[in-house]
Amino acid sequence: MDRNEFLLALDEMLELDPGTLTGDESLESLEAWDSLAVISFIALVDEKTGVVVEGEKLAKAKTVADLLALAGAPVAA
């Protein structure tokens, strides 16, 4: 899965129009980023990349780019 595909999957997960997220957005600015979205993100990363996201690291994420970084190497730029 490449970066663009992952961003599109995040768009879908957060019920945003396809192509909305670019990676530069702060998580605070996303109305849909809530506790359910956090759990959905962890499941999405595990399903799509096999990477297990640590809750402590996820709690430190401030931007969509941080989320991409947490997804690990399988999400190429």
C-alpha cells in the first residue's frame, strides 16, 4: 500500500471525501478524529500493513503525517 492509497483509506475511515487528506492536517482540525477513529486507525494499519501501532506512540501523534509514520515502512512515500 502506498502513501496515496493509505490517505484514501483514512479518508474513507473518517468519512471524508476521497482526496481530502494530504498528510499536512493536524489531527485536532479533524472533527472525525475521536476515540473510535483511533481504534479504527489501529485496525486499519494492522489489516493493511501488518504493523502493530503502539498506543503510547499514537497518543503522541499530532498530524496525519505522524499517522503515516506510525504505519511504518509498508506505506511508501
